[in-house]
Amino acid sequence: MLEDNERKLLRILYNFFSLYRRMPEWRELSFKTGKTTQELSQILLSLEHKQYIYWDNKLEVNSVVMIQGWERKEKTVLPLPESYWTQY
């Protein structure tokens, strides 16, 4: 599960790329999020660690490659009632 800042940044990156077909620059990303480049860098590293993005050149934000542009849902397995196994 992503934190709010991570989710917001991931959605901004995804929507920006789908609209302009390029990744934003530091100043554009800073303007849209209200965060400094250091804060953005930490969030991007966290997203990379969680395998939502691939970030090869850590000095440039436009080198980010999207792996998944939305938050993954956790799979929940509901237990079957015991009567299921005995009635069928």
C-alpha cells in the first residue's frame, strides 16, 4: 500500500506522461506537488524500491520509466465455510 505522497506522485507522473508523452522536469514536478527536489527524490526512490517505476539516472527525473501507473490491490482470500466441503 502506498503512502499519500507516493500515490499522488505516481498519478502525476502517469497523467503527465499520458498527456505530453514525456516525463516532467524537476521544476514542473515541484510546481505540481509543492515539494522540493530532495523530497521528490526520496519519494521517487521509494516508488522505485516498491517497483512502481524504474529510475536509471538519479539526477534527471525525466529518465523515469513507468512500470505501473496505479496502486496495486492487495489480494484477499476469503475462507470458505466448512459446510461447502461437506455438502458438495
